[in-house]
Amino acid sequence: QVQLVESGGGLVQRGGSLRLSCAVSGHTSSAYFMGWFRQAPGKEREFVAAINWSGSNTYYADSVKGRFTASKDNAKNAMYLQMNSLKPEDTAVFYCAARYGSTAYYYDRAQYNYWGQGTQVTVSS
């Protein structure tokens, strides 16, 4: 069993930055493919970013490309999401997710077996 705990959310002004963290515990392994998703009120949970087990490959939704950066530190069993140039439309609960082994469908939340409880990100205008 794997447990994921997000942190780092908060309130920030338009154009500001936040860094989210996802701590992995339980049956930890560097062989996890991990992702970030977000869910705004009244909307479906949507893909934000994903990163392979080594951290060598990252994938982003078009809406965040060039502004967000996903990274991993396998020695610390952690994943991060650096968010710059934040916009009010980025306001959502952000979730980290994990699966064992790679997937070509990294944008599909059904591919992930483990989820954190979420952290709120609010961007004011």
C-alpha cells in the first residue's frame, strides 16, 4: 500500500508562484509513475502534469505548459510541482497520484492506483 500526502497549497496573487510537494510513504519504490491532477469547483478532475519513475520524462497539460514544472526526488520519496505565473483559472484542489509502472495514458486519472487527499490552491485576481 502507498500513501500520498500533498502540501504547499495556499493563497497567492495572480502572477505569483507556489511549490507543491507530494510525500510518498508505505511501499515506496522509485518505480512509480506519478502525476498531478486538479479539480475546480463544479468541474471534472483534470490532468496537470506527469513524470516517469526516473524523472527524465515529464508531460504537461497545454494549459500549464511553460508555467509548471514537475520533478521527483526518489531519495526523499517525493514529487514536486513548481507553479509559476499563476492565474485565477488555476484555482483548484491539486492532487498527486501514483501508479506502479509506466503508462502511455498518463493524462487519464483511471490509470493511477493511489491518490493523495489534495491541497487547495487559490489564485486571486
